[in-house]
Amino acid sequence: MSLSRLARRNNLLSYFGIHVLTFKPRSIADHTRTGYSLLGSLCGCQPNSVSSALGLLPSCSYSTWLHKIHFQIAPTSISSQKSGPILAQRYYASRASANDTQASSQEQKSRKMLIYLTALVFAMVGGSYAAVPLYRRFCQATGYGGTVQRRESVEDKIARHSKDGTVTTREIAVQFNADVADGMPWKFTPTQREVRVKPGESALAFYTAENRSSTPITGVSTYNVTPMKAAVYFNKIQCFCFEEQRLLPGEQIDMPVFFYIDPEFETDPRMEGINNIILSYTFFKVAEE
Amino acid sequence: MSAGGAFGGNRGLRPVPPEKGVFPLDHMHQCDLEKKDYLHCLKSSGHQSENCRNFCKKYLECRMEKNLMARQDMSELGFGKETETNRKTSK
């Protein structure tokens, strides 16, 4: 079967080779003309005397070449076809008996493979869905990547540390930064530049916000602690973020932040060189009346 | 380990809401005096938080009085015998 295919291909290629060499249009104009003449020739092959004079004989011969292919391919294909199936038949006849059992076992094998592969696909998809809660649990268990290990409230932490009598010695300077989103006519600044605090001591800090416009504006703030890895130990007991705050026009107000740095900060080797923590707040406009 | 921690470290950390929630704003400026005392203390003591803990305590007590903060025992918020020991060491 495959032998006959090869034979046919060879014949075609030889014909193509010969005629491509002879058929060489020299310009774009020639291309278009030959294109049109091809169409004409396919319809009925009526070579124009003018076109032939211009040297477009190849176009007509193109169609005759097509016919040639049809004629000549037929006998060769038949001859090759005769040999092909015969060989193929002999090949199949010799393996007819062994074929049935092999086919069935192969079928079984392929079916098993199919089942296995589809099961694998489903397992992968299911695994990707289950990955989120599993990863979260893994992180909590091992604390990898800075996840908070114990879901303890700050008060419990304070109680625990005061009971243990943990003494902290490292002083950390907590600096404050205040930002306002674009188009927000508030003046928002920290009231003090920094607060020096030891881990385990709760501290208070203030921010001042002033509404400079002539309409009451509602804003909401979000915060951010740098360096990132120290953020795990920075606990805010109470602040003014995440809730909408409304300021009347011209009103100035002080916003406190009550925070606490976990004493475990001192024992963590990753926090070796960290002596500065920057707490940054940004206010965004929610509504304007 | 540090490289592994850096992966998604910034992405993974979401701002955690504060433990006790949000401070209601002091629109009436009722606790302004205490606040000013605290800030003055901070400035004069070189921004040391531990020296001004009593002012901090006073401010929070003022807030609790004026219903601007949930009532809670001061020791739970970290003001307890610690302040006493601090006073002793500072003196």
C-alpha cells in the first residue's frame, strides 16, 4: 500500500519538474496574462493568435500538460496500484491469524492507556482547583513565605507576652508617610515624623487630614508597611483605614493609629538588619457631595 | 529560603484590617488636649514611645469616655505593669 503511494508521487514530481522549468513568466504582466489565459484554457482552450504571438504559448501548453498528467498518470497509477495491493495482500495474509489476537490485545492496551490518560487529565485539573486551599494550609503549617502562623488576636498576643515576661531590647524607628490620591483636595500629613518603639510595646501615632475644598468629601484609606517582610510583625490594633471617613469643608481632623510590633520580631533571623519600618497611608476619594 | 519568600511575597500580603476595627473620628475634638500632651511629650523625648506611655493611656481613656472607642481594660492593650517597670528603669 505504501509502495504504490510512493510510485505515484514520483511520477507526479517528474512531470511537475519538467514543466515548471519550461514555464517561466518574466514579469508581472506576464503573470496576469498567463493567469487569464489559464482560465480561458480551462474553459475551452482557445489560444488567441495575438497571445500566441506574444509568446504565451506556455499557457496553452499548461492546459495540455494538465491533460497529459491525467492521461499518463492513469496507466502508471494502475500499474503501481496492481503491485501495491498485491504486496499489501501478501503482507496481510501472512499475519492474518496473529492479527486478531494482537489487535484485541492492542485494543486493550490502547484502551487502558486512554483511561489512564483521561484520569491523569482530570487529576491535573482537580489538583489545580484544590491547590489554593492546600497551599494556604501548607503555608500556615510551615510559615513559608512569611505567612502568619498563628491566628492570634493582638490582645492574646499581648497577654501571652506579658505572661511570659518577654523583654525586648531592640529599638525600631517607625516612620510615617501620608499620600493622597490624584484629584483629592485633602491635605493629609503625619502629625509626627517618627516614633521610636520597642517590639512588644503598643504605640500611638497621629495623622492630620484637612478638607480644603468647599464640599463635603468622603474618603477611604489603605495602608502599606515597608519593608515587606517586617509587615508580618506589624499589627494594628485600631486605625482609621478601610472605612469611609467624611470630612466637612474646611474641617481638620486627627486620625490615630494604635499599633503593636510583635516581640517575635527580635528572634526572627530574617529581621536582622531592619531598624526602620515605614507605615504609609493613602487616601482615596469615594464620594463628593 | 529568602528567594522563596520573595516570590509572591508582596502579592501575597494583603493589608490586614485592624484588630479592633476603625477608630471613629473625633469630629468634636473632644480628646484634643490629651492628644496635644502626647505629641508634645513625644517631641521633647526624642520620639521615644515608652516615655510617653502615660499620655497615650490618658488619650485612650479619654476616647473610651467619650464613646469614641470600645471600653477595654488597659492591661489588655499593653498598658499595665509594664509602665510601672518602665518608670522605675527610667528613674
